[in-house]
Amino acid sequence: MPRYIRFTAAFAAAGLAATALAACTPVAEGGDSSSYPEEDIRLIIQADAGGGSDLSSRALATELEKILGVSVIPENMPGASGALAMEYVAEQEPDGYVIGFGPVEISMLNTTQNADVLPENYDLLGQIMLAPGVISVSADSGIETLEDLIAQGESGALTVANSGAGSIWEAATLGLGDSTGAQFTPVAYDGGATAVSAAASGEVVAAVSGVGEALAQAESVRILAIMHDERHPDLPDVPTVAEAIGEEIEFGGWGGIYAPAGLPDDVHDTLESAIAKAVETESYQDFQKSSGNLVVYRDSAEFTTFVDEQFTRFQELLG
């Protein structure tokens, strides 16, 4: 399970901390990879500037620069629902000077678009955030609970807005329907905020989005449940799906940092350590909390296992 501002005991252990420190320390021999980093690092972002992926990446890059002592330069490379950037990073030299922000779609695009985006193409360095999914309806709707929505969906198909075809929120809509037997018709919009607006206006019956997008329109919508294993700190009165209907249904817009597969061990360890320290900083945590996101960290090994599991999950759900 993920940890909220918690880190593995192994990372905290003095011996491993000393190893991580040694990996960050230059040595006398010129050109030795143990002197990494010696030049600027490019951070490839799979989305346009101003969105959630972009802002999370830039918040982390600011902290990484302080830790690594070099510039970490965000570079937006949108296209093909993120596949363009992810395939580009996979093709780069695995020397630690090109890394990427990997959203949940890194585990979906091979299934939804047959893109060459596979977990084995990357060194997965650490998860840095999570935007839990929520189900919302218009504040003027007669639907008071998730149980009410499911009951209506069992007697006839309901339109449910999401952030786009092949998105995590479309997958969450399908997953909710499959698990409950409700008939949901996903309706794609250009982003989660637009999807929530459609539910608020009554254009569709409901919306599935990230929690931050629903919170931004909290006066216009009723948030029925959160698709997470715990209640959200900004929504203490909103139940989890498990609390609402007795089904453990969890979907979230998570994100992490990755690099081309095959990094030298010391470069891998230096980046992993720096990412862990960056996530722990007060300024990074404050940014994510102000965005409605959760600060969730998984180290490289945990993140790799998690992405593999998510890849299999979305193959079964969307394949």
C-alpha cells in the first residue's frame, strides 16, 4: 500500500542513507558516472503547460534542483494521450539526463492505443502524488448518495462524464459499472473540469473526475463518494465507495518519475534518493495539498511493482 508522507524503513536506515549520499558525491576520475549529475537534467512532461501533470512536475523539479545542484528543466511534449513523450523518453540514452513524469496512463496506453509504452521500457524511480477519483452529480439533483446513483443505473443507462476517451476517469466509470452492475455510458469531455461542469449543469447525470476538479466546483455539485481506501482530508463527510456501497473500488490519477531502462546503479540510486527527499519537502507537500491531491510516495521497487499491477489491471478492464 502507498504511504502518505511516509518512507520505507530501508530508505531511513543509516547504511542505505550513507549509500545514497555516496552516490551523490563526485569522485576524482573524470567521466565516472559516480560524479552524476554534472549537467542539466531534462524532465519530459506528456501534457500541455498548466495542467495537473505539468504543475506537479514543475513543483518537483524546483525541489530536485536544490537537492541535485543542477537545473532540472521541464519540457512539455504533449501528443497521442502521452504516448509521444513516453516513447521518446524510452529511446533516450539511459544516463539520467532525460527523465519523465509518468501519469497513470503509462500503464494504460499499450492497451488503449497499442502504443509502445510498457513497464519494462523504463526505470520507474518513484511515485510522487495521487489524485483520487470522485463521483459527482449536480447539487440540484435528486440523487443524494452513491447508492441512489447505482440504483438508477441498474434500471437504465446513465450518462457519466469523464476527461476523455481512454482516460483514467473513463476507466474508473467502466470499473464502477462492472463492479456494481449499473449501466453507465461514458461521455468524453476535454478535461476533468469540463466533465464536472457538465454534471453540474445537468448535461449528464454524473461525472467521474479527480478530487481537485470536483472541489473547485463544490458549490455546484454533490460529491457522492471518493474512489480511495480512505476519506479525503478536504472532504471528511464524503464516504469512500466501500463505505457507501460495500464495494472496494479504487481509481486515481497517480503520477511518478521514470527514466529510460538501464540506468547505472549509482545514477538510479541518486535520482531515487533525490525524488524521495523532494517529495518530503514542505513546499512540495503544500503545493499538492493546495491542489486537492494526496502526497503519496512509493520508492522505486514499490512503484515498479505497482505499475506492473496497474498494467495488468487495465489490460483486463480495457483490453
